[in-house]
Amino acid sequence: MIELDRAGRSFKVKRNVVHAVRDLSFTVSAGEFVGYLGPNGAGKSTTIKMLCGILTPTSGRVRVAGLDPSRRRTTLARRIGVVFGQRTTLWWDLPLRDSFELIRHLYRVDRAAFAARLDELTETLDLGEFLRTPVRQLSLGQRMRGDLAAALLHAPDVLVLDEPTIGLDVVSKASIREFLLRQNAERGTTVLLTTHDLGDIERLCRRVMLIDHGRLAFDGTLDDLMATAPDQASLEEVVTRLYTGTAR
Ligand SMILES: Nc1ncnc2c1ncn2[C@@H]1O[C@H](COP(=O)(O)OP(=O)(O)OP(=O)(O)O)[C@@H](O)[C@H]1O
């Protein structure tokens, strides 16, 4: 479902070249739920932007649902849902329901399919109480649930999440995690999750990829990841060792 073959992306900054992502190869199969970890500045957001076609790779090849994201961005938009936890894709002054209606038009979702999907998402994400509330009046947790619904209204095959639980309290996090697990298990949605919250990884991901300085530093199961450190180490300790290079 997601395929990177020696993908790279660099940026020219004044006279220097920043290699945000280099020589990155991995495959995510349909139905997988994969955690994508890495320290600040490792290249996670750059990877995600290449996956949704916002950035074109400067080398190598990227495919999502068989499509070249930067060339087929509009076609791909029907197959992929993206949530950037730090930013909203909703219209700030509009009631949540109106944002969803605009998204229905943008994605040309059939009216009946949209109504059914919205009912389902309203129930599973518990949106009923604030569907008529302008987005700017929503709490962070409510807004995040709205953003998740917006990313899934067109029933995409792939969901890419960039820090979807950032700033949320434990109860809101738990309900979003529960929702994502169900979305993956019941609908078979492929999920790539970027997060600095290791609780998200422990609760949701069987497979973990770790990127550091733009390169893939680990790709395996959560158990394999834990096995890189001595017994009894917590996930936080394991990841810290990898980030600081003591395990390499
Ligand atoms: N548009 C840009 N122009 C120049 N440099 C960039 C640009 N976008 C990203 N970079 C650089 O590329 C590197 C990777 O950045 P990226 O945002 O992908 O990291 P990240 O892993 O998402 O980090 P964080 O966890 O802090 O969000 C960083 O050194 C960053 O400064």
C-alpha cells in the first residue's frame, strides 16, 4: 500500500543542502498499523509530506496505493486520509458539520454514502454534541476527533497520522486510540502513525519503524525493538538508547 524505494528529499538552505530524508526504503502492506518514530528533525514530517504529494522526492521513488503522490495528488486524495495533529484541516469559523459538507463536495462523495459514513463516525467518535459548533469553539480533544472524522469521511484505504494525540488528556487519548484500533481492525484501513507518545506505539502498533538523520535506523516488530535493549528496559529507555546511538 505504501512503497518507498531509496527515496530522498533535500532542501537548499542558503549555500547548504539539508538532507531531510535519504535513501529511505520500506513497504507497508494493506491493513498494517505501523508506528513511525524518530527524534525531532529526523525526517518524519518530510516523509509524510512525500506520501501525500505535498513534497516531491529529490531522489528515489514513492508510491501510495500504486500512485506517484506528487504527480497524482488529486487521484491519491481519494485513497488517503491525513491528519496533522498540530494543524487543523477544518474551517475555523464554520460549524463542524459544514466543514464536513464542504469536504463531501471537495471529494465528490455520494450523498447517501456520506450520510451513512457521517452517522457512523459521529457515533464512534462521539461528535453528536458539537456537530453544530464552530471549530474555533471546540476543545483540542473535540477538534482532533473532528479532524479524524474529516480525514475518514471519504473512506480512504490509507490513513497517515502526524501526532494525532498531541496535547490530549488521558481519556481523550484512550478514546482516539480505541477508535483507530477499530478503524484498522474492522475496516482494514492501513495506518502509518507518527508520534512522540510512546503510549500510542505500545497500545497500537505491532510494527515500528524508526528514522534518524533521514535514514531508517530500525524496522521490525515492537518485540524486536524491545529486544535491542537489556531485559526489563522500558520502551522509553529502548527508544532513548536508539535516539542517542548507544545501542548502535
Ligand atoms: N522546507 C524546508 N526547508 C529546509 N529544511 C527543511 C524543510 N523542511 C524540513 N527541513 C529540515 O529537514 C529535517 C527534517 O525535518 P522534519 O520536519 O521532516 O523532521 P521531523 O522528524 O518531522 O521532526 P519533528 O519531530 O521535530 O516534527 C530538519 O533538519 C528540518 O530542519
